[in-house]
Amino acid sequence: MTIKGNQILVVDDEASICLAFRKFFERRGYVVHAVGTVDQALAIASDVKPGLTFLDVKLGDADGLDLLPRLLQVNPGRPVIVMTAYGSLEIISKAMSAGASDYLTKPLDMQLAEKLVSQSFASHGSAAESRQAKPEDGFIGSSNAMQDLFKKLIKYAQLDDPVLICGETGTGKELAARMIHARSSRAKGPFIAVNCGAIPEALMESQLFGHRKGAFTGALEDRIGWCQAADDGTLFLDEIGELSLAAQTRLLRFLDQKTVERLGDTEQASVNVRIVAATNKNLKEAIQMKTFRADLFYRISVLNVVTPSLREHVKDIPELAAYFLQQDNYKLALDDSAVKFLENYTWPGNVRELRSVIIQAAQEAKSNTITVDCLPNLKSPLSTIDPLQQFVDQLELGGDCLKEAVELLQKKLIKRALDESNGNQSAAAAKLGLHRNSLHRLYADGIKPSDQE
């Protein structure tokens, strides 16, 4: 069996580089096509339509930057990441201006390469963010957590205020942003996605606001920035917590004035964009650490969305798995033991990790059923997590914080004891080491088996 999605093209005339990519990414469930010439690269890009290309800027006597626009032409809409041993700003700037989505410097950091692959596939619709039955929305999930998310996204789509989407890596923050855009009055306008964490600081201002020819070394032509490119549409700022304070200041000015001034220019252009930002960081903590501007935070967080972790909707796993298998043309199903195993795993990589696991398991299946034996060796990180610390971290600090925390913990313990005792108060009291009358008073206050909180 082969994977028909998440295919990678590597264009490098060094056999050792090609081999390194093959070994590293094939173990992670990707199909890797490694070639060393321009003709081979164009043939694969045209026929296979890989989801992502790594392109070396030096291919023997050929120039990889000359190949870049041709790759984008035969495989439109798919990102190209350039690789260079000559990490000069001029080469990087030239590559980014020509359409490269990102860059890597040699010697290669494969962990960084993997991060860029995950981000690129997620940004271009090939990765495993959670999806819905409606293709235009990109989400599926019938759990309460996901249905609540859908309702909020649909509601916010009807507004035009800035939105801040918070959530762990792999929970579908960009899909949420795209759903807001697709259901808004700006749907016919552009949706421009910017990964703030992937842009070198030296290029940030040029990428966001554009530049005039000659504004800096490597500025070979006039270029509008992403803010202007998103005019009449939506500008999605992913990983906004990674912006430097200088970039935050410039962005805040743009949000206040709604005008852009390109580097090397003296004229300002008015733009009409909706800002949707996303982060997996705690921006309130960043404000306290003075690494994020409070005024920018309040400006971008008029409306707030939290994408739930997969741990919060594990009952969606069978539905998600079926979708991933169908998308990759696998006629397979999970057996009950595999479902139970997956539901008990902690999923630090969330839905993105789930997709990778499902596709790897599909490759190992010996029949039309995926069993536990087919699943990769998932080592649960539970042993490194302090559940009590997690509970404390989730509390909102305030004047009555200690009292409220104790009451909440007490309620959870009593509810669990009642559930395990099938509502028998005497048995529950014995489990908790309480007198039955003490438990009865709490029971009368509204704590009952299986209360929904």
C-alpha cells in the first residue's frame, strides 16, 4: 500500500541529502521522491503533484532559483522550501520573493525540516487537522466540544471584528480561520495565511508591508506585502506570539491606521482587511514577561476562540480515522481494541498526530481491519505530566481562587465516588472516608451522580 497524500519532492544533487530525507520522512509515513536534476524535478512535480517540495538552490551547473517558478507553475498552490549552504540574506530574500514559502540552511536540521513539513501541509489542506463533513468548512466531529466550536465559528463569521484563535499545535487553528473567512461577507476576497514564526526577522517588515525596488539588498523589484494582498479579505497571522516587539509595534500601527507604507516608499495605501490571529502560546503570560504588547493583544482579541485538544473529544477518533482512511483511498476500518487504545492515548500532537498514526497503521494492516498490532509504538507522555499541576494551571487566579478550587476539587471527588457507587450515598461516603450525614448535606447541595458541569 502507498500513501497518496502527503508526498514530498526533494530536489538536490547530493545523494547523501536525498538519502537523509528518505530515511527520516518515510519513517514518519510520508512518500519521498528524491531527484537530482531539473528535468526529473519537473516531471515528478507535474505527474505526482507532491504536497511539498524541498529545493536546493545549487543543482550542479543549474540554478535552483531558476527552477523555482517552473515548479510553482506545474504544481500550483503547493509550497516550495529552498535549501542553501549559502545562508546570505540576498539569496533568502530572492527565494522568498520568487515564491518560496520558507527556507532551510545547510547542514540540515531534520527536526526543523519536519516542523516545516507539518506547518506547510497544514496550511495547504493536506495535513491532518480535524475536519467536518462539509468540505468547505474543513472540520468533522460530532462531539459536544466540536459542535460548540462550529457554532462559535459560524457566529463570529457574521461579524467583522478581529479574532484570536488559541489552541495546541495540531488542533486546527488555521482551519478555524478559513471557516470564519469562508462563511463571512469577505468570502469572495483573498485569504492570506502568514506563518509569523517562519519568517526571518530581517524580512518580516518587507513580507508584511512590501517594498520598493532597491529598498534593501535583494529587493530586485517592487512587491506588495501580505497586508495589502489581503485587501477586502482576511489576513491570518499564525503563531502571532512569535513576532518580535518591533514587528508588533508596526503591526499595531497598521491595525490602528489601516494603511500600509512599503519599505523605500513615501506613499501610504489604505487597505480593508479582517485580522484573524492564532497562537499556541499563553499571550497573557507573554505580556507579563514583556515579550508581547498588551495593547496589541487587546486589539486582536476582540473575539476569542479556543480549538479543543484531541484529548477533549476522543470520541471523535473513529469518525476522524474513517475520514483519513477514505481520503487516502484505504478501504480499512479500526477494530474495537484499536479504538480503545487510541482513545486512551494522550495525543500531544492532537489531530495532526492522529492522522500520521492512522496512515502508518494502514500500511501495516494485513487484512481489511486495523488492529492494535498495526499501530505504531505510542509512548504516552502521561508519566511526565502532573495532573494536579494541570488542574492548578487551568484555574483563573482571583480573590476567591483557593476557596473555588477546593470546592471544585471536592465536587469532582464526590461525584466520582457517587458514580462508582451507583448513587449509593453510604458506599460513596465510605470510599471518601466521610460520615454519611456529611455526604448527604453535600448531595442535597446539588452534587449527584453523572452531573454535567
